[in-house]
Amino acid sequence: MKVLVVTGSKSDSHIAEKVTSVLDEFGVSYDLEVASAHRDPKKVEELAKKDYDVFIAIAGLSAALPGVIAAHTVKPVIGVPISAKLGGLDALLSIAQLPPGVPVATVGIDNGKNAALLAIEILALRDERLRKKLEDYRERMRG
């Protein structure tokens, strides 16, 4: 099982690091790509058609990236809005308000950690080892 983490810009790498550190902690395989929905839509389409189990799309401003990926796959897409302008509210609303039929799960602004945890929860539906790691993680949080 594998996750694709896509940022709309290299400047979003600080959020991607939040995602990948959690995926590393849980031993989840991933690839990391930079692809703009506006500047390189063909690359985004090609990435969305690859054989990943979950997509995490990190984007700010108009935040089209998660929706464009979702338009080209039936696999789960998690959008992470970035606080580039307007405190990230523009990106949050762009991701959360996609039209019916093309859902994207949306986490909080700049919350790459929760995006990774949600991806792991999705993968854990078919992976007992991950489910156990999540249970242990939550138990440590209660600590």
C-alpha cells in the first residue's frame, strides 16, 4: 500500500514534511511529487492515474490540486489547505466546497499531520499491522 503526497509548489515543502514524518513513523510507503494543477495539469492527471491507495494533495490560494486529482481517480484524496493568503481560508473553502460527486476529505489549515493520520486510517482498513500501530498511537496520546 502506498500514498502519493503532492504539493502544488516547492514552497509547500514545510507542510509535506509534516505529512512524510508521520508516514515514516508508521512505516507507510509514499512518493512525494511537486505538480501544479494550473501550471502542469497534464502531470497532475498522470499522477492521479497511477496505482496509489491514497492521495494527499497540499495546496494554497485557489487550492485546485486536490479537486483535480479527485476528478481523475476514484481513490481517496485528502486535501491540505495552506495558509498562503487570507489565513488559508481561501484554500480551505476551495477544497471543502467541491461539487457533489467529486469528494475530497479536507483537514485543517496547514495540518499535514492529520492528513497523514487520516491516510493511515484509510490504509488500516485493510492492514491489521497499521490498525494496531494507530491504536498504540492513540493510547500514547491519552498517556
